[in-house]
Amino acid sequence: MRRIKEYCGIFGIFNADNAAQHIYYGLHALQHRGQESAGIVTSTYDERKKRRVMPYHKDQGLVLDVFNDPRIFETKLLGRAGIGHNRYSTSGAADNRANIQPFVVHYRDGNLALGHNGNLSNARELRNSFSQRGTLFLTTSDSELILHLIAQSARRKQIDQILDALTQVEGAFSLVILTDDSLIAVRDPNGFRPLALGRLGDADRPGGPAYCVASETCAFDMIGAEYVRDIEPGEVLVINQKGCETGRFESYHLARHHGVSQCVFEYVYFSRPDSKIFGEMVDKVRRKIGKQLAHDAPVPKAPMHEKQPIVIAVPDSSNTATLGYVTECRKLGYRCRYEIGLIRNHYVGRTFISPGQNRREQKVRSKFNTVEGVLKDRIVVMVDDSIVRGTTAKFLVNMVREAGAKEVHFRVASPPVISPCFYGMDFPSAKELFANQFDDLEAMQKWLGVDSLAYLSEEGLMRAVRSANDGPHGYCNACFTAKYPVPVEMGVTKEENEW
Ligand code: SF4
């Protein structure tokens, strides 16, 4: 499944030599969470200005492209603390450079920078109220609202201003906030998006180790940091020099009105399998999901005179679930074998589409190719993590058929996606979703051009996730059920919500 884009990946570090370089590597590991733009801001003392400053560098493009000049790190992004952000933006806002995060402002209590992963569900309401008071906006992003709320808070202490602001926003927000003396990590009370705390360096180092926070722990592995724990849903963790030296940090908790609802789609598709999110390895949960799919929708029984069916993953996001699926199908007595029948090109970027070409088909063809020797004359079971619009799935099925597959069966390692996400994922509208365009499975099958189509059940998905991660918290699965854990303004498009 490749039609959904995640909004963002965030990373922050405090008390580290060359903080910006660590952030750069962290963002590189989180590149899958956003490819439109990247940015880093650090906090340092400017001898000439005799005050603390927050230099930043941000631009559209991938991390490697935005930070391709080493002088940025040597002369500009100085300091021992900083935050970084990878962004994927919706179509309406993609070209607005002002929306590239982190946002940096200077207000009465000093410098402030912010990186946000998520979507505020009361953004419109807040924006209207600010507009009526004459507030001028520099961006079309909901994240800017948080900075206005902090700057306009009547509280005296900075941490109280931040807490005051956070009690007024609703929806999904994992944040890294950089002040002149702290790095503050925040997870909304529902805990929609993941955020973890890591440590870099020895505890007995003078000044203490460095501490970092990241959307996913694969960013810690990249810089050699160790995972400490998750930022708890509703937690506001203040990382400062005193905390690094003592290992004890101030932690505040935002009031919870709706229960915890961590995004189950992070496990299904978004997060990397080598990451730990919501307290459990994605690899482990995804394998369980694949195993459950084997119970809900096993491979077809092939006659004994036929070669055993081969099971192929739609790479890369379905690889792990497919491994679990094949293992369990075999355990259940079904003849089948795991094969690599689709190859993904990782270096596609933005491909030029010549006039007259089917744009989407060309995109799929430049991203995937088939291995004919594997697929020819075989019963093929394709496993994908989800179907959103269905167009990519249809093209892939066609390619597998063209490679000579005798039968093509499609298995989906999640339930039908029936409702958009309002908590930080970019889904198409409800009417554009594949599952909403057909009356039954048979019609879907026919349109995709497959011999059979079967989904993981909602119960199966939740059973798999809970059996792999027996944590204390609940999950959001609203895109499969339309049961939204935090009220949303239905019918409001992302563009409208952005401004
Ligand atoms: S609606 Fe779906 S994608 Fe959005 S937070 Fe809930 S589970 Fe995740």
C-alpha cells in the first residue's frame, strides 16, 4: 500500500556535541515519515549578539538533499541542543515554503521552536478565534496555532504557558519543542502518534549523557542511542541540563478526556519494522498480523497435481506480515512457499511522465518490477498491508498476470479502509476509498482482476495487535471502523482544515 502518506517524523536532542549532526542522522532514519521537506533548528549562544539564538536550516526535499553542504553544520547549526522535522504535506500546502518545520519564533520569553507530528482536530475553531482577535498567521499549518497559544498565554512561567497552550488543542500531536534552556517532548492524551525517549553516552560523563526523542526508535539506532521508554500519552517531559546530570526530569500530564487510542495503522503500515513503537517492536506485531491473516484468509487449497502456490509480498511494507502469513499457513497444513516475485526500486523519486502515459500506471511501473521466472505458470498469492484507492493494487495484479501467473489471489493484512483519518495521516476522502466504491467482495475482485480477494477481519487485527503488544493502552482503528475516538468535524477536507 503506497497511497497514504504520513505527515511527519520528529527528532530532538539535548546535551550532545554536534547536536545538529545527530538530528540529521535521526531525520535520515525517519525519512519514510515525510519526504516533502526537512528542517533542523539548534539552540546556541551568539557571542556577537550576547544572547541565545536559534539558527535553522530547512527546505523542500529529502534530508540528504536539504543538508548536502557540510558547512551548514560547521558554521550555522551550532549548539548542543536542537530539533528536526521531516514533513509530508497535503497537496494544497505542498508548495508553501512557510509551512516547512520546525517553526522558529522569538517572543517575550526568548526563542521557541516547534516540530509537530499529527493533526489538530479543533484547528478551524482555534484559527477563527485567533483571526477575530486580529492575529496574523505566517503559515497555513495547524502547528502554528500552538505557538500562538504559547505566546499569548497569560501565565508567567514558560512551562506554564506551554501547558496552558496544550490544554486548548485537541486531536493528534506528538511534539518536540525547543526553548533556550530545554527540549520538551509532548504526546497528546490519546497518544495517537508514537514518541520515544532515548539516551546517548555514559551516565558518568561530566554533564551527564545526551537525551533524545524520536517518532520511531530506528532513529536512535542510527546515532547509537539506547531506547529508554516511550513518552506516555498526555505526558509533557522537560529535558534540561539538570535532568541530564541527575537522570530525573520534570514530567507533567495533560488531562485525558477520551481514553488512549494509539494509531493501529502505525503497526499495519507506517512505522519501520526495526522500530519499537507504543512499547513493542513493529516487526513482532506485523508478523502476528500476518499470522492472524492466515487464520482469517489462508492461501487457496491447490490440487495435489499442481505445484504449491507461491506467496509474494508487495514490498517493502508487506514483507514482514507476509513472512508471518506463510509460516502460519504452512503450520495450518496449507501447501505454499514464500517467494520474492516483486522487486521495488528504492531510487525512484519524482519520475518524469511523458504526455499520453497513464500517470499512475507509469509511477507503479517505475517503482515495481516482476520476476518472471518466479511467477510464470504459478498460483500466486499476493499479500499487501492495506488497500486504499486500489489503483496501485490493480496495476500490480496486472503486472503479475503479464509475468505469466496462472492465478492471482490477493490477501490484505488489514480490514477494508472505509473512513479517512483526521489524526495526522493523509487519506483520500471516503468516496475515493476503494472499499466504499463497491457493493461486495465479488465486485472488488472483478475490478482488481483477481481470482480471489480476502481481508483480515477487524477482530483479527485487534487480536493480533493485542496478542503481540499486551500494553496498558488502547488503539484507534477509525479508518477501518469509522468510530472516531476524538470527535471530528466530518466533511472538512484537509485543505480546509489547513486554512
Ligand atoms: S484513523 Fe486510522 S490512521 Fe488515523 S489514527 Fe486512527 S488508526 Fe491511525
